[in-house]
Amino acid sequence: MPPISIIGIGDDGLSAASGAVRECISSAQVLLGDERALMLLAEAAPQAERAALSGDLDEIAAQIEAIGDRPAAIVVFGDPMFYGLARFLTDHFGKDRFQVLPHVSSMQLAFARVMESWDEAYLTSLATKPLDAVVERIRTSEKVGLFTTDRCGPEKVARALLDKEIDYFTAYVCENLGARDERVTLGELPEIAEGSFPALNVMILIRKPNAPDRPSGAIGRRTFGNPDEAFLQAKPKQGLLTPAEVRSLALAQMDIAAGSIVWDVGAGSGSVSVEAAQLASDGAVYAIEMDPEDHGLIQQNAERFHTANVVPILGKAPEAWAALPDPDCVFLAGSGREVTRLSTSAYERLRSGGRLVVNLISIDNLTELRLALLEQGQPAPDVRVWMVNIARGADQLGRLSFEPLKPNFLLAALKP
């Protein structure tokens, strides 16, 4: 069975195509492509059966199945392996079923048009990534290349950046690259936000020289270990949130990755949830809290820190987590026998390799929980414990003194 050729072309059709590309198309008995690509090849392969590619991946798979053992070519624009159709086809049918003959990607053309290298740029497609997650990656990038969509065009991207106070990029919108009506628009983000652009652009963002690493309003805010006063708290519970120092140790033991699913059980005002969400930038943090006032504060603190991936859940554990996806990391804080029951229940839901971290204030509860976790099947989890004594420096009448925090215990369990 001959391999199916996945061929990339430009807006000039076959004008700049190699001999290998021309040979594959001329010998094809089946020619698939989007309508615009097929129009550019109107005089090529007159003997071939032609069909426009469906916009549905399952229907595309059926079209490929129907080819059988006939010589065939699939024609797309640019590089089929760079956020293109070839990735889906090779994953679905296997790499041996295809050969890929790429054209210059529109992303390459866009960076060439604006005279910028793209060696270390953050590149992605808004067809496959949510805008909120992309904006957070843009925040600390030097250069960015985005494939936009008809639903998420340059103007929407610019507004999303400005809403997060990310205003330190120069923007280029590159349209119809390689065609006669090619256009490149240079502008500041407020100008782009007010503009109107055709669908399917490449948007380039270049960080301005000497721009700060964050908006001025966010200077002093950290990925984790933020001062306790940085978080809104209910007045009767002021000072009851997990202290910054203990929070930092707990988050370190949770070993959160960019795509982690995190549960914060008994989230309070959401200090752990917010900082976990900043670490799990492409994941999600489910902040479970039964108190309606604290539930509202979780949302407010998430907005304050621009962590759209915090999902406040109003309800009582364990019922509140019944429908949630299994977590990679769980944080739980509390006292009494309820802590052991909830911790062991959460441990059962952890994925293999997941981490449970519990903050306790009673050594009796710590001992009980440790023994309960060590009985959680074979192989037993790796359970470690710490006693945390912290004192904060303070000035009293011109002299340095230290004010101790209440002793805390941390337990971390790694599920085999």
C-alpha cells in the first residue's frame, strides 16, 4: 500500500513547489484538501477524484479509510506537522501510513515579515489552547507567536492581555501571508483591541525593552509564599489562614506540575488554592469549602491574583468532590478525627504517584493519621512528617524581637 502524501503548499499554489511535490500530486488518484487549496490546484492531477476535507476529525478519518490502497495526496497550507492535520492523522493511523512534504509555515513567514527570530518564542494555537492559559504563559514570555481563530482573534487576545494588566508588548497581526493581499499590522495592544481583523491570522507579540516582569500592581506578589495580608479574609477568621511559611513548605511537598489537578479541601479564603493555581498554570485547582462567605472570598482572591484556573466548590467533603476529576495533589488542613477520615478518603482518590499533604495542629491527630495512611494497602505510601516552628522578626521599642507562630505539623504521603 503506497503511503498517503500530506503536502503543504502556500497561497501561490504549486509555483514554488518542489519536483517531489509535483510528482506526488500528478500521480494521485485521490486528492483531498480544503476548498481553497483544491481551487489553487485546479489544473493539477485532472484524473484524480477530488474531495474537500471535512471539518470534523471523525469524518476526516472516514475519508482516509475510503482511500484504500489508491495513491492519494492530502493538500493543506504551510507545515502539516506544525499545529496541522498531520499530527492527528499519524496518531490515528500510524506514521507508516503517510509521508509529509511540508511548505514554509505561516508562523515562519510571520516572524520573517516582522524581522524577528523565533528561536525561543512561545508558540501555540488558540484552536487547541484556552485563552486564559495562553495569557498566563504570555505574561513572562519575551516573544510570542499565536495562530488565532475566528472565535478568538487578535482583538480578543489584546483585550484579554489588557484586562490582566499585561500592556508591555508590541503586537503584529499578519494576514494572508504569501498572497498578493498580504498585510502586516503593527500596533500597541489598545490599538489592536479596537481593531477588526479577518479570521485565521498569525499574531506576533514582542516584549518591549526594559519592561518589568509583571504589571506594576503585581510587583511584590509571588508565585507562592505571599504575605498573609495579601489575601482577603473574613474578619471573624482573620489570621486563621495557613501561614505563608507553612503554605510554602506544603506547596513544595505537593510537587505541583504545570498540568496538575489539585484539590484544596477546606480551602478557607483560598490562599493555598490561589498559589497552587499559579504553579498549576495549565491545570485546575478545585477549592472545596462549605462556608458560603469563605466560598465567595475564594473567588475574590482568585480574581485578585488573576488565577482563572481556581474552581470554587461550595459543599462539604467528601460529598463535594464526588464528581471531580481524580487529583494529582491534595491539600487538607484541620483538626479532630474528621481529618483522618477525610484524608484517607482523599488518598483513595489520588492518582498513582499523587501527593497528599495535610496541615495539623495536634500531635495526636498527626499520629493517628500517619498510622491510618500506612495501613492503606500494599505497597504502603511513603509518609513523612515535619514539626514546623516559625518566629517572625518584629521591632519592639527599637529592639529586634521574634514573635512565634503556633506550632504546626505537616504530613506528606506519596501514593505508589
